[in-house]
Amino acid sequence: MKPFSPIYYVKENKTKCILLIFMLFLSYAVYLGGLYATNVRDNWNYMIDNQEQCVAIYSQNADTEGEALKAFARQVEKEGRAEVIWLGKYNGLHWESIMGFESGTAACTFCSVTDFKKYCEFLGINCAFDKLKSGSFVLSDRFAKNLDLKLGDKIDPDYDGNIYGEYTLDALTEEEGYCQYYIDESNKNSGGLMLIGKEKDGETIRGQALLDYAKQLQQQFDVLIGESAAKRLDKQLNPLHTIYIFLVFLIAVIMAVTINAAFIGMYQKREYEFAVYRAIGISKPAMAGKIAGELLVMDMIALVLGAGVSMLFLYLYNNFVLYPVGKYLRYFHPIALLGLLVCNVTVVVPLMVTRCKSLTRADICDY
């Protein structure tokens, strides 16, 4: 290996370089923090995707009898492009996030088991319907673990203030998110309706096409189309993401100052080495390339090592701590990766510039 190779210095100074690599490795705390900061939004993604396949329709406040809503439903049934599912009064349980606070989630109260079946068939949800009846509720397996509820358990208003009847957990689904469904024939047609696509001429409309259809009909009837859950959620969670970005820059600056001080101490001892390089005619760009190469080698080792350790930690943490209680951390998120890159660049680039600028000025006459 050539002595002027960037890897040569790292190989010959393992102890010092390991310490510096470890300091760079600590930037993965920013990555893990990003996974935490985006976890709440992650847990909503599945429900939002399902909701965006359907369209929720509600009465205007002035339409206390729901006549406009009923007329809207009759027109939909007449045209046969979508199917109407009437919804009962809202019920909803909260789940505990990985940060320890409670979060709400999407919920539907169906007026019959038949309507719930139609909904599941439309979205491809697997569920055992044989024990379902009026008074049943259904949770995703993850939600049930999060609440420590088992088949046969009962809930009522004393269990949660957002529950308006007594329900028995009669089935579980294997959905990814915190999903909950209620079946209650006693408050029929009191919570609005949902449109799901219906096959016509070999085509089933869903998603944006179904929403566009509902908007066309809305021009004829005085009804409300439910607001996108994604927009509402993003409004609530944007401050959390802003705080994370602020913390990324704060941590990056602190790490940059700390690591830069450590590198200064190590590289100051090499001024004589670089003064010799200059004296024997090695150009400044070549010396700068050696310094940059050494720093990049150490940074790459830290990043690869950090990725491996982080993935192993997440695997063990998910499987032995979070999954059993209905929680999880995903292994990747663009915001977390962006935070890591911002932190890494903020640390490495100034370090590279200052060390190159300082050492390429070393003069043999000073020694």
C-alpha cells in the first residue's frame, strides 16, 4: 500500500482513527431520532390509504333531518356507479404511540355485518365474519396488542369516553395499521355515509375517480365531502417535524465543533509531515486530496458501521420490545435519512475544508 494513500494513514493509526470513527458513528442518533419523529405519521399511512379509496359524505349542519344526504344516496344507487354504506355514530379508541402519548385513529361504525363485509371486500381486508353481530367491534391485531385486548373482551363508555355503547371484540384483522370497526344497528344512518366503488361495465371506480364522481353529485345536493385525513394529520404533525429539523441542525453544530476539535488535535501533530511533502515538491491539491481521502475513508467506515449497528438494533428492538405490545419502528424513512445526511455533511465538509487549508500551508522552515 502506498504511504500517500488515504487508507495507509487509517491502517497505521488504528487507535486514533477508531475513536474518530466512533464520534462520526454517533451521528446515527439523528437517524434514529428521525424514525421516532415520523412514527406517528407512519402508523396512519395504512388507514389513510384505505380511506382514500372510499369517500365519506355527511349532512350539512342545517340539514338536521338528513334529507339532502338521503337524496344524494338515492341518486348514487340510481346511477349504479358506486355503492352506499350508511354509517352509525362515531366510536373510537386511542392507541399509545411509541413516544408515550395517545393518538386517535380512523374508525367506522357500520350499521350491519353485511355493510362491513362489503367494505372489507372492496379493500381486500381479511376478517372472520362468522361471530360478528350488532354490538361487535373489530381491531387489527396490532391495535389489540397495543391496548392489551383479546377476543371476547368488552368495552363501553367507561373504558373510553369516545365509545357510545357496549361492544365485544369478536374478530381481528391482520392489517398493518391501528384499524378499528364497529357494528351497531341501534344508531342506523346517524353518522353519514360512505361510497365504495361498484363494478359497472367491467370497471370499479375507486380513489380519485370515486372522489371526482362524488364532487360531481355534490353540485346537485347540499352535502359535505369528508376532508382528507392526510391533510388534517399533516397539519397536526408538521410542528413535530419542524422541531426535529431544528434539533438536527443543533446536534450537527454541536457535533461539528466537538469532532473538529478532536481532529485538530490529531492533525496538528502532522504539520511536520505535510511540511516535508511540500518541501519535496508534492502539490497542494495532492496533499488536500490525501487529507480529504482520509476523512472520507473514516466517514464511510462510520456510515457503514452505523448502518449495520442501527439495523441490528432496530431488528432486536422491534422483535423483542415493540412488536409484542403492538408498536414498531420502521427501518427507513426519507426524513430520517435526510437528517443523517445533513448532520454528516455539516460535520465533515467544514472539517475537510479547515484541515486542508491548515495543513497545506505547513512550511518546512518552521521546523
